[in-house]
Amino acid sequence: MCGFVVSLGDINEEQVKKATNEIKYRGPDDTNYFFNNEKKIYIGHNRLSIMDPEFGKQPLVSEDKQIILAYNGEMYNQFELRTELENNKIVFQSKSSDTEVVLKGYKFWGDKLFEKIDGQFAIVIIDLNKDLLLISRDKFGEKPVFYYTDNNKIIIGSELKIFKHFKNVNIAPNPTNIKKYFIYSFIPAPQTIYKNIYKVKHSENIKINLKNYTVSKQIYFKPKIIKNNQFKESSFIDELDFLISESVKSRLLSDSKIGVFLSGGLDSSLISFYAKKENSNLESYSISVNEKSFDEIENAKKMSLHLDIKLHDTKLDKEKFSSNFNKILSLLDEPIGAPTYIPMYFLSKLAAKNVKSVLSGDGADEIFGGYENFNYLKIFRLINSLKLNKFCSKAKNLISLFPISKNNLSLDFKLRRFSQGMEVSEIFQNTFFLSSLSLQDHEELFKEKFDFEEILDEVIQFEKENKHVNYIDKNYLYFVNFYIPDLICARADKAGMLNSLEIRSPFLNSKILNLMLSIPKNKSYLLKNKTILKKLALKRFNYDFFNIKKGGFTYPMQKWLNTSDAHQNKLMNKDKFLQMKSDHSNKNKEYRNFFHCNKVLNNFI
């Protein structure tokens, strides 16, 4: 893993050095620069050495000096691609540098290379032969990359923090995107918190013409929905078993020690099982959250004994949380409203003491149906078809009578989210199920009628692109398109890289996703509550997850989050904000996710 700064045009070397140093933690092992004053190309690169420590220095320049590469990531199928290139008489200097595979793969295949890669990456290629700059991001958006262009310069970086070191770059917050943030809990690509600075989308290539700085975009990968009409459950489980096993095996590829996150839940336990088969010396890492309904440490200990994997653990209690919370939030380069960022930061800090890479169960909830709304899709469809949404919206008054619980994933919390989602039209329901604010609260807080076409334009575009997809598959694609890249992967990248730790997620594999999308509609029960994964676990290591309550990798916001010092930004209605603080403190209403998101945002405005 690495962090880079790539710039062209009206830039000076000192700016690039300061920007590169700003993200040194992303690659503390080695820092190198490429400066070409004649071509006005300035690149800084920080490296976390995982594969081929000797050869893999960057930026990497082709033998003819016409192609310059800055790369952040890991290519898990590099040896397959390397062999294919060698069979085409391509000669390599290194034995295991995936950076060299990227460079020579691009020279041979052009931008078709990115379709071939199984991995996580953000890649910038300057091709002087074609007067072209190419930016590419991996299929699930595991690695971030941001860019800025004007008539005089191009600036690209691994984090938003780097842009403050460049003159004449407007880093003023974008008011519309602040409103987006309180709905999504993140700002979906290509937008960012700042005006005129953009984020490359997952599975996207950005091409910039170096003669006139014009920008073009292309999505190079889309999931395939090909239904298996000869579906047999046993055969499907065998195929899933094979694909997960191969994905884990490929993600264990490393020239340095590697570990695994283990909560004792279904996702991390499966990953740990497959990893243990390949690496008998594997060690695991877990975190104990000092509140009963949030703590999974006993499950982790039980699973580590079951799989015979050594467990390291750390503890998060209210005192540790309170003394570190604001500092940890201040390290973020963009607002990510996932409360799971907090325990993952501490867990990453623990693992980084011993390893440079870990495997994680990220992506399983999104790909295998772990969220609550996957269980009730048919009910939602019925309510929508009978136009009972207004009735559900009025049910909020009844639900408000439920006492506010401090527990994780409590019934009152789920009911409030249900009513919040059902009060909007069908295409926006997923977004509002997950939102930190209801439609009414958003309108009152920002003193204006909610503009769906402006604030949720990404969802509208998603609906247009998937209008012929059945509602079950569309539900999956929603999470793949928004939640995985902009929340799940963003959280993992930031929590991990701030501690110089690479997090690898075997479930984020295009073959696994396409397999899940092949399940026919009449077998949709397998797409609920991760049923198919539970059956796989029962078969592979005889562990019954069907009777284990789903956990939540978060912290007890209702008890630990201090809202007394919360303050609104200038876009917000002060009276409404103060009313929300009062209602939350007095347990008249519950705004835990909003106030967490607000705490994060205060570092950016």
C-alpha cells in the first residue's frame, strides 16, 4: 500500500514535497520523487513495502522514459498476468513486483488491463506518447483517489489532505454536498466535500488530455446478472466455497507477515477458516467494546479456539473513547459518518504492531444480504404497490412512544429507520433507511424543501441505469454502487492507512458478486440474512451461525457520544439544531447517527 501525489503544470517541487509528507503514514517505508521541469511533471510517492521490497520503488518509469506510473494497491492475480505477458515475450526485471506488471500490462493491453486485475488499486499513468494522463480505481473502490484540474494544472492524490498545499486550489466546502452527507453519511463519488475536487468512482477510468486538459470518463466493469436456471443449492455452495477459498488464498500473497481481523461473527470467521488452511501460523486481532450488546470478544475467543488461531485483543471503553474520539476524527481527510471507523481505527492500531496487512470480512453484508432491509423486500414491495406509504409515515407517531434504547440494533431503532425509509418514494427508500436524518428533519434543519434531483441525483441516475433489473438484484447493486465504495471501503482505507496497515477484503471479488447475482428469484431466501454463507460455514467447519445474533462493529453512541458541545454549521437552522440536541439529551427522540456525523463534519467547516 502507498500514498501518492501526482501533479502537472503550474506547480513547484516544494508544494509536492509538503503534500507527499502530509500522507507519509500511508507509506512509511520509503519516499521517492520524480521531477521533470521541462515536462512540468512532479510526483511524490510514499511506499508501504509488502511485495518485492527491493525492486518496487516508485514512481516507476518505462525503459523508453515515455510512461510514468504511480500506483497504490495490491494485484492479487499478478502472477497469472505476469505469465500471460511473459508468454507474449514481455521481459520483467523483478520477480514479484506488481507495479512492474501494471506498467508492462498497460503497455501491452492499454486500458483493457484494468478489467483483468483482481485487486485493490488507485493507479495514475502518464503516457507521453499519447499526451494522456490516465487514472483508474479498482472495481469495488477499495483504494481512493482524488483529482483537481484547471487550465494551468492537474493535481491527483490518495487523500484530500494533499490539496491544501497547492496554491489557487479552492478547498471551500460545497453546501450541496454537505446536505448529501447528512443523508448518505458519506459523499458519493464523484463529489467530495470540496468544490472542484473530485473522487474517481469505483470501476472508473478517467482520461485527461495533456494538450488541453479535457476530461473523459469510462466505467470499465459492471456486475453481470446472468441467472442460473439449473440452480442446485449444493452445487452453488460448492462453487461459493471454491471462490472464497481462492480469493482468500490470493489475498494472503505477501512478502511480509499478514494477519486477520476476527470478531467471531460469520464473516470474519469464514475468512479466518480459509486463511488458516493456507497459513498455519496465522494470528488474529479483535477488539472488545465495553458494553454488553456491542461486545463480541467472547465470540472471538471461542472462534479462535475453534480454529486454533492465536488471538490478540484490545479494549475500547468509554474513557478511552472520550479521550481519543476528537483526535481520531480530526485525522480524517473526508467526512465519513460510519461510527464503525472508531473501533476499526483502534483494531488497526493493534494489528499494525505485528503485521503490515490483514484480511477482513468487509463486504459480506452487502453481497450476501446481511442488512435488515434484505429480509423485508417483499413487504416493502407490497406496501409500495398498495400505496400504504402515508400510513407507514403516520406510524412514526406511534413508534415515537417506544422508549429510546441504548442497545445495539434495538427494536425501536429498527422501527424508526423503517418508518423513515417508507415515507419517501420507492427509489429513495434504501437511502433513507440508512440516513442519519428523516426527510422532515432534513427540511427543517436546512430551512428548505428537500430537492431530490439535486441531493439524490446519484440515486436517480442509478435507477435509470437499472430500470430493467428486478427489485432483489437492484437492492444488491445499490449497496455495491454506493455503500461499499464510499462507506465500507473508505472506512477501512482510512482506519488502516492512518496506522500504516493494509486491509484486504476477500469477499470483494467480482466472481463472488456475479455468482450471487446468478441466484434465481425463486431462491431469494438464500439472499436474506446471509443464509447461504451460514450454510457454507455449517458445511465447512461445522459451526452453526443460524442461532447467533448478528453483532454490529460499532460503539454505543447513545451512551458514549457527548452532544453537549455539538454546534451547527452556518447552513443549519439554529433553533432546529438546538431542539434536536434537547430532544436527544432528554430521550424524547433519537439522533445518535446525526450527531456522530455532525462531529465528523465539524473538522471540515
